Amino acid sequence: MRFAGIRTGQIERRALGGGVAIPAEVQFEPSSTAQVGPLVPGRITRVAVVLGQRVARNELLGVVASSDVSSARARLGQARARLAAAEATLRRQRALSTEGIGAQRAVIEAEALVAELRAEVEGTQRQLALFGSGTAGELQLRSPIEGVVVAVQAALGETASADRAVFVVTDPTRVWVRGDVPELEIAHVQVGSAAIVRLHAFPDLALTGAIVYVAPALDERTRSLPIRVSLTRPDARLRSGLFGSVEIVGGVPDERVLVVPIDAVAMVEGQPTVFVPVGGTSTFRPQAIELGRRGGGFYELRSGLAEGAALAVSGAFTLKSALQSGELGEAD
């Protein structure tokens, strides 16, 4: 089948500016997510938020009734009562000692008891503060960060355990982009290098940033080097799990390499492929190629075609569709 309107060009050499393009994924920063749950088991008596709700720092998420909190409050009340009695005894012993009636040893013993009971009261108060308790027997679960509720794993009357989060809150503005640099390209990568992030979901969006982390070792399975890119101005549309690419700016700007236009490349069964003219510019066949760096609208061409070879520089996806439907290569 012949295809009209598809432009052709030739493989040529260009300077890519030393850039490296790698696959990437948007991820939430670990510190941007809070797992909120009780420190002791209890029964959920209130759910104050819904999925997707924006919450402020320290905003109430829910309430859990716990017998452990009730016990701690009871211990606090008892300790306070014993402390009050011990302080009264200490005052009396000091008065008697001053008048020469009581023994100094009794004063010392009373002081020791008061100190012990004060420590017990303070320790129980700290425990209750750590629990985040509200009224008697209740734990108030509050958000430690400002963000959006992304998980509510609670129902009224359900038992909440100390080892499971009841609410998950995330700050969606705090994201980074993770990339994996091929082994042959790691010489182009360093902390501080400028980067441009593009996402499959938003092809017209180009986000600038910089590399903030380079792993100390290659991933043994993929033979690639993990990196993280911090964005200068994260877009509100970013979501954890979005895929795209990171173009790392750097390298040798004057190096001239064989290139192929980005628009000329289609993925066919996982292999980068271009289409070369056969017997004229309106009949094409697929040609698998190996790509390298990306920059300025071009990929570096590492193998598959020689300099000067002709190829389709537009309509790659039209030709791919024809190939998949069995139309490519058929005569009119």
C-alpha cells in the first residue's frame, strides 16, 4: 500500500548538547505522606474526614475509644491523689522538724516519696499526651501535616490496631521524579544537573528541575543508576505513578552524532522502529533501531541505519497502524 503525504528525510549528524533522556516516574516524597493510627488498640467512634478531603495540620481525622487510655487516666488520678497526700505529709514533717519535734529522717523519706510520685504523674501525663487523648478514654487522631486524605481505612465501631494506619494523608505538592540512567550514560549524570521532565499524560507539559540524588550503586537487575529530580515548580496535575521521561542537560555540547527525529520513531513490540522507503517514497518497510540520548527534538541513533539513509520523518504512527493491520508492504 502506498502512503501519500508522509515526508522523508535522511540520517544526519547533529550536536545534541550532551543531553540524556531516560524513562521516569512521578513519586510522592516519603516525607510528604503521613500514616495516622492509634498507638494503642481501640474502637473507632468517629470518622471526621472523607476520602479526598483537604486537611490542615493538626486537624481532627477521627476518634478512637481505648481502654488503655481509660486505664492511664485512672492511674494519673490515683497518682495525683497520692502525690497530694505525700505533699501534705512533707509539709507536716518539715513543720515538726523546725519545731524540734520530728526527726530529720522522716523529712528525707517524705521528700523522696514526693519526688517519686511527681515523676509518676509526669510520666503518665506524657504517655497520655503521646496517645493524643481527648476526653476520658478517647484518642484523637490528628493530621501531622497539611495535605489531602488519600486513604480512610476505618468504619464506625471497627477495631483499630496499633500496627495499622487508619488514615493516610499526603501533600500532593511535594513530589519528585525518579529515573533510571543506563550504565553507558552515567558519566553524564551528577547532582545539580539541570533536567526537563515530560509526561505521557500531558505531552505539552515540560517541567524544569535538577538532580538532587544519584544512587551510590547500580541496580543489579536493570544495570541502571537510580536518580531523583526535584522540580522547580511542581504542576497541580502531577500524580504519583505518572510515567514520562527525564531529559538531563549536560555532557559534551559540540559532539556530533547520528540522529533521528523523535517524530520518526514508533515503538513496535517494545523495539524503537523507523520506516524506510522502498521503491519510492510512498511505500515503506519497518526498520528496528537502537537509540541513545535525546535532545533538541532528536534521538541519538546508535545502530540500525547509516548516515545518509532515507526514512520517514512524519507519519510514524500511521505507518505503525498499517503495519499492525497487515496493510504495510502490500501493493495497491
